Amino acid sequence: MPAASPPPAALTVAGLSLRFGQRACLQDLAFTCAPGEWLAIVGPNGAGKTTLIRAILGLLTPQADQLSVGAHRLDRLSTVDRARLLAYVPQRLHSLPHFTVEDLVRQGRLPHRTQLYFESAEDRAIVERTLGELHLLPLRHRLVHTLSGGEVQRTLIAAALAQEPRFLLLDEPSSALDPAHAIAVFNLLDALCRQRDVGIVMVSHDINLATRYCDRLLLLVQGKVALDATPAEALPDPAIQRAFGAGLRLLPDPEGQVPYLVPASCRPSGPTAAQAPVVSASEGSPPAAAAPSPTPATHAAPDGAAAPAPPGLRPLAARQLARHTGLAALAALVAFALCPLFGPVDLAPSALFAAADDSMHATIFWQLRVPRVLLALLAGGALAMAGAAFQALLRNPLAAPYTLGVASGASLGALFAIQVGLVIPVLGVSPIAMAAFGGALVSTLLVFALARAFGRGGATEMLLAGITWSMLCSALGLLLQSRAAPTTSHFMVRWLMGGIDVVGYDAVVHTLPFVVSGLLLLLWYAPALNLLAVDEHLAQTRGVSLQAARFAVFAGASLATGAVVAQVGPIAFVGLLVPHAMRPLVGHDNRSLIPVSFFAGAAFLAVADTAARTLTAPNELPVGVLTALIGAPFLIALLIRQRPRA
């Protein structure tokens, strides 16, 4: 008799194999999971359970005759289309982000988002409903890193359900839960998924807990399916005992449910044990069928989350973003209006517009101070937004444009141009600026290629590649200085201090396209950056193309930084200080943090440059020195203020 065909929307796996080097991790696996069905994958350590989950999700690239959901071949789907079918709950996050519970659940809507930058009313309603179903409304405004392990796990489950998948893939969902909360969470999950007709594929080491909720048990041994049966059929099967080294005994449940597996050395005591003697798995008779799981109504909400829901969901809305960005833009506008009025020469505002074009005051104002302030605004904004993007991309609060070697590469290019004596402008562009931008461009491509060569090009590899390249550029820069003439060496040192000293608007015109392009690119990828700041695997299962997102963010931030450093030299601390100063005010959502950091960084550097050319007049203090003198103690104070308190 031919085998019955799977349901139209079933998750079908056939002929799935995966090798790492000479080792076969998965070998010709085949099984199906129907909508509303709960499939538990168990097995000893190293059996390939988590590898199987990642292969289905597309985090690994296996060989498979068929890997599909209904008529959809998963290997032919885009990351977004796959994310609409499959949702993933990892065992743990790589880092606990400074997002709220509500923020993390809202990120589950990314594959279904119909609006470019903000959530729709439908998205907000789904997030609200999911928070209520998982008893998370009282915790919605709590930061994730302040939650208990069980609360974090429920938040991840809620984010996956907000994704509205056809199948939910769980990797050890009970590992962070104590027994009471594990039962409560599993009751909720069981009721919600059966109500929504969502299939569950779960990896678990807790066989007893899995068999009380799952419809089928899949035993995986050395990358092969050793058993595929119902819990009542599977537990007495000798394959279970062989898989775990014949070290298990079967303890029948006096209530008639699925029996318990216990270590062979465990001798139960008490009246229950007297009524139900321990038998080996190979000797016991098949137990009774599993009774239905208790309904969620019979259990209290996990972690005491029974408080009534606070009214209203607080999404990132246009009004909120406009308010934050508008205030920062107003600060930049005030800086642009006032900073040109200050300097060694006092200028009367009324005389600037009445004076002839060739008057001294008009020349100082329109040809020296205004372009200088404009370039300071562009430079400060570019460095600040690049710092915010790099910190999210690398999940590292110390990341900055200098961390990834972009500024160091630009500096090396400029020092080389100074050493060989390139002074003749080309198309109105300084050769030093062209060499610096070329160094930044080469650094961007080289660091990204090195990260791919080190491994899979993730955050750790990019950070290592950037630090390595930055140290090499610094060493080569010192070598060039040691070989230079005294006057040339002095000019190199002065350039490395950073300074905004321009005449006319050529530098502004040449820098503006790169900064604006970088800003637009980072804003486009801001929702993806939010997910990358949480977990790369989670981001990929929510529809983010990792390589495209990494390269776009890295290229956008790097080219804007390179264009700025080419004109003003390396200016420290702006990219590190400004994003940290803005997060307590606007939060960690990059959709608001990046534009606010841009305008705040612009205002900060414009004011700092004005102070640098005014405080020690007629001498001028390099603005890079001043930003370091201001930024270091301010950042220390800010970090001390934000430290966790008992």
C-alpha cells in the first residue's frame, strides 16, 4: 500500500544530509510534521538535533531531496518568505539586548511589515494580543537584560508567535525554566499553537516533559532517525534504552499518563513507588495513552505575571520619531546659526549682509566660518551615526569608526600622500583627501573580506579583522613618520590630530553626497540592525539577509566616515560618545537612534570646533584633541551613571 501523502501544508523533510568536513552530522533524514502537530526531537548529546533545526531554518546548507512546507520548497524561498512560514526560538541569545519586552516582540512582525519604517495598526494589534496571551503585559516595558531566564524565554516565544508562522521551531525551550514554570509555559504554548493550527518541531533533552505534550517522538542517534512513534509507543521501545547507553528505567505513571524515564540507578521510594515498581524499558508493557495536557486555565501565569494589562501599546510612531529627531535637528540648526558668529574676529550680524561681497567681514563669514561650520556638522553627524550603526552591527558598546580600521586606513592613505609630496589638486580635490578616501575604501573592502576569510563573517570576525587592520595601519603610519623629513613629520602629526580648516565650499560639496547616502542606507537597514543587535541567527530567521545587511551597513557607515576623515582628519570620541549619550534619551531602537545621533553629533562637533578656534585665539587648538579631552571624562561619567544598581 502506498504511503499516505502528507497534508497540503505539512513540513516535509526527505533525504536531508549534512556533512562537516569528513564527519556526517545528518544522514538521509525523512519525516513530516502536520499543522497543529507537536513533534519532539530527542536523542543523546551530539546526535545532531540542533543541527537539524538549523538546517530546516536555512542557517546551514544541507543536501535534501525535499525540504518544504506544502508546495513551498524552502531552499528556493527568500529569507523573508521563509520567515513567514517558520519561526525560531533559540535556546539562548548571544547577548541580552537593551530592548524592552515589547520591542523584542514587535521585531517578530518584520517579515509581514507592510509599512517602510513604522508598524501598521494590524502589527500593533497582533503584538498586543500576543503579549496578553503569553502573560507579558505587566513586563512589556521592562528591559530584556533585567528579566529572569524564564521571562526571557517567554518573550522569545511571544516574538516567534507574533511572526505568525505555520511552524514553530524550538531549541531546548525548557532549559532556562524551573519545572513549575516549564509546565505553565508548555500549557500556554500547547493551547496557542493548537488554536492557531501551528505545528511545533522541538528539540529537547527533557524526554519526560516532551512526551507529555508532543504527538510524536523522533529519536535521533548519530544523525539518523532511530525511532518515529507516538510517546506511548516510543518510551517502551528498546531503541530508547540503547540510545542512552542502556542507563534508563521506565517508571509507570499511577495516573495513567505517559510513564517516566529515570536513570537506572534511581530507586523511587514512597507509596507511589510501591504501587508502581521500576521495570526496564525493554521489559515493561506499553503504557496507557497520554492524557490531554492540562488547560492553561488550570495554571497560574508564569513568574507571577497575573497583573492586569496596562492600556495602550507604545510603538515607535511617526510623532515620537519626529519629536526626538526634531529636537536634535533644532540643536544642529541653532549651532549652524550661532557658531559662525564666534571667533578671533568679532563680526556684527547686521554688517554681514550690508557689507560688499569683497569686504573683510563678509569674506571671513561666508568663505571661512560658514563652510567650516557646515563641514563640522557633516563630520560630526557622519561619525556619530557610524558609531551607532557599528555598535548595533557588532553588538559591542565600544565599537566606533576607528574600531573597524576605516579611519586608520584613511589616515594611512593621507600620510602616504603627504610623504610622497602630492600637493597638486585634481578636479579641485586635494590629493591628500583623495588618498585618505582611497585608504578608507580599501579598508572597507579588506576588512569585510578578512572577516569572511576568518569564518562566516559575523560580528566577532568583523571586529577581529577591523582591530587587526587598524593596528597594521597604525604601525605603517608610524613607519612613514619615522622616514619623513622633520617638517613633513610635523605636518603628519598635525593632520593626525584632526582639524576642520577649510576655505570655500568645495570640501562640503565633495563630502555631502557620501554622508547623505550613508545616512539613507543606514536608515533603510535600521529595522534589520535592531534584529542584528539581538542575535544574528534570530535575525536571519526573521527575514534579514545577513550578508547583504552586514555589507550595506558596513559600507554605508564606512564610506561616510572615509569621506569625512579625508577632509578633516581623524577626530576621536564623536562616534563613541554621542550614541551613548543619546540612548538614555531615545532608547536603543536604531530607527530613532541613528537620525538623532546624526543631528546630535553634528551639533556637538560644530560647537566643539567653535570652542577650539576661540578658546586659545589667536592660536587654534586641534578639534580632535578637544573632543578627546571632553569625551573621555564625559563617557566615563555616563557609564558610571548607567551601571546596574542594587
